[in-house]
Amino acid sequence: MNIYAFILSLDTIVGISKREDLSGLSQEDQTHRIQIKGKIAHLASLEEISWRQKSWMLFVKEEDNNTHFFHRVANSHRKTSHIRGIKEDGVLYEDEEEVRLKVVHFYQSLYTEFDT
């Protein structure tokens, strides 16, 4: 049913309601009104489905954009979370291998149990 049929259905409902106010409805008018209300309810559900699908498509599109943004931020954090140097006993170590060894040594000595 297109928009013109929908408008025609609404006009028919209005006409039936006016006749109901004046003289009551025949069985045929009551049946016709029920059918038209059913068509209108069906159209409303189709429109709701259409809007739900459109909003889902928009959400998926925006979600893709958000994912791209998240990965860019996470990658930039990874670049800034890098240890460039470490100072131990007043000596600055900047060589990557020396820094790695100092960090490993620190945590090994931290978690080593001593016999007392």
C-alpha cells in the first residue's frame, strides 16, 4: 500500500466515524473499519521496520568509523608507551638491549625469594 492508499484509508475511517456519530454503523461499515484499521496497523509496522533497518545501517556505518578511530588511538598509545631509556644507580641506559636487560633484572630481583 502506498501513501495515497494510506490517505484514502484515513479518509474512509473519518467518513465511517462521522456516520457512526450520526446514526450508528451497519455490520458492513464495522467490518470495513476493522479492515482499514488492520491495513493502517500493517503500514505502521512496515514503517517501523524500515526505520529500524535504516538506523541499523547507520549504526553499522558509524561503528566502522569508531573502530577505525579506536585502532588509531590504540596504535598511537602503543608508540608513546615505549620505554626509551632507564636510569639505574645514576647511569642512563638508552640502548634497547640494555634497557630490556635492566628491566628483566629488576623484576627478577623483585620476585626472587631470599632465604633468611
